[in-house]
Amino acid sequence: MSTARRKPHRLFRPLTLVATIAAVVAAAGCGSSSDSGGGGGSASNEKVTLTVGLFGTFGYKEAGLYDEYMKLHPNITIKESSVEQEQEYYQALQTHLAAGSGLDDIQGIEVGRIAEVVQTESDKFVNLNDMGAGGLKSTFFPWKWQAATTSGGATIGLGTDTGPLAICYRTDLFKKAGLPTDPEQVGQQWSTWQGYLDVGKQYMQNAPAKTAFMDSASGMYNAIIGQSPTQYYDQSGNPIYETNPAVKDAWNLAMQAISANETAALKQFDPAWNEGFANGAFATIACPAWMIGYIKGQAGDSGSGKWDVARIPGDGGNWGGSYLAIPAASPHQQQAYDLIKWLTAPAQQVEMWTKAQHFPSSSTASAEPAVEDATDPYFSNAPLGQVFKTSADNLPVVTLGPKDGLIKDTFSNGILLVEQQGQSPQTAWDKTMADIKSAIE
């Protein structure tokens, strides 16, 4: 391992320090609360409680942004509720949208669902352009903005983050298995996904007891798919999940990982998977930027300094990223808009990266030095900003379809049939194809 690699370069600042810098940037850009991305659009002093319905960990509460906003707006109280499993959250959201009740003032929408919402349910959400959001368009990545915009020009969500990809790995487990731990050397060994699997075979030959090379084959599968501009739909909106070579290649690589016993056979976001971070059940994980904060939360203090980050095989790719939308049923649309405008403004996106490792969907924010210069001692002082910025610069412009999220979930379930239940790859593939066809037709 290169000792020079571990000394913080003057260009790389720890995230804790960068967070302070970002706060100063935010303050400098907001002579009034409305200048830093809005929040001051409503002059009313009416006491309002805004409810925010999310899934997983968006990080606003943890990063202190809700508290910051409520200090700027003493008349506003923010109450967040979150469901860990996005599938459960989305099913409930669909039920509430159909009933026109039980909705929060602000609802999160995952990128895999945004095309369906835009194409089939845009009338159930506020057109944010009617509230002045059009003036924000230039601050977001064009593809991020467009994905939440209907063919008629209505924009129903503001982007929160993106999911540029890397591989997170346990240096202590690599060392015990006799593998190099320097991220540059590691990244060179797995410049391709086949190379990644080859490193996995080496790891498994001398793996520490009760550990596997990767957490799950479906995690690797989703990362591979995230590197392809064409996934489950073609540009005409036709499903191609069964015929797209990129999908079949990703499936076959996942099957290779399973047959070589390289996976811990864990279902992502289940309790056992969460526990796997703390007990060292796996040495690597396909790691979108938002996974950095998740690892910290699950592995805890005992994991600090044991993790590092290397480039993703093939470079680039995106997995995840969400939007904030306002249901038409919200009685507090103006106040809700003020809040989401502020939360997704460049200054707050910089702060969310430095505090919670949610990579910006704002092109303005991603250009800030504080984004690219970020490091993190928890991840062995890895230059997180450089790694994820490089991946973000190579993000494909993906063709999304209305059932992208459902298809992705069904593929993950199909992989688990092989990984956990021992079904043959062909039997699992056939069932996956039948399940998808039944669900989307």
C-alpha cells in the first residue's frame, strides 16, 4: 500500500471540513432566505406543518437541513416519515394517489419510478413550472430535469441526488486474503466486470472465515445495468428486457458470481444484509454514492478505517437518485414548493454531499470545488469527490420506461431464486420473464 496515498493532499479536504465550507458558501449566497434556492416565496406567517413522505434515508433530517430551514422559517414545522423498503413505499403511494387521500405534502419518487409517474400520473402532482421552477432548469443536469418532465412540458419533481458508481471494499479482509489493498492497484485489477469476478475467485481461495467476496449478485447486476444507456425500454417506449444483450450479459455475470460462490447471498436492505456490514460478511459491494452514508450507518464506528473506495469496472454508470414532488392534493402547495426548492438548491446539494454523501443532481453544485475535493477518514481518506465525480462525468443518458422500477425489482428477485433457493439459471430466467410480462401487460 502506498503510504503517500494515505496522506491528505492539500486539494482533498475531509468531509467534516468541507461541510463547514459548504455552509459558508450557502450563507454567502443567501443574503435573504429566498436567495439560496427559495424558501422565502411565501410571505405568510401562518403556522404550517409540512409532511414529507420518503423511503430509505434521504439524509435531510440527519444533515440538519430541516432544522436549518425551520430556523429560517419559524412558521414552518417539518415532519418526515420514511419507509425503508422503496417497493413498499411506492405501493403505498400508488394506493394513496388512487384514493386521493393519505398523501404527504411532499413525496419522494425514485428514479426507477419517475417515468411511470410522469407518463401516467402527472395530473396527480403539481406542475412545478407553474410555481416558477422553470427558472431552476439550468442549475440541474439536463437529463435529470428531463426525466421528470412530461411531453407537454410539465415538470413534476425536482432532483435530489444521483447515484454515480464505485466499488467499496474492506481493506482488512483483502489483506487477510492476500490481495492488494491500494485502490489504484485494485481498480486496475478489475477494470472489467470479468476482472472483478476474477479478483473474487482469488479472494475466495483465501477468504477469512464466514466472509464472501460480494454482498449479492443482484447488487452487481444492477450496477452493470446502470452503465448501459439502453436497459429495459428502447427509445420508442417498447419493452426490450428479454432481448437486450446488455441485460443478458449482466444476468450471465451474476450467474457466474453465484456459481463461483463469490456472494453472501443476501437480499439488499433486508435485516441480514444490514447486519452483514457490521459483522464483515462480505468484502466488496457495488457502491453508488448514496451507499457511502449507508455503510457508515450500518457498519458503525467499528468499521471506520476498514473501508476504501475504488473505481467501478467499466467506469461510469448510475444507480439511484430521486425526486421531490408535490401531490395536487396537498393543502400547502406554496410552502411545500418553497421547501423543495430550497432543499434541492445548489448550496444545499453541496451540503448534502459533504454531510451525507448524496452526490448532486445539480450541475451547478457538482462544479463546486467542495464536491470534488472531498475525502473521508472513515473510508481510509479516499478521495471520494474525485472517484464519484469521475463516475458522474461518465453517466449514460438512460432511456427510462414506465415500469423500470418494477422490472428491476423482478430481476433482483429472479437472481435470488438462484442465489438463495438453488434454482437453475435458466429456470429462474424463464420465471423472471413470465413475472415481468404478467406484471406490465
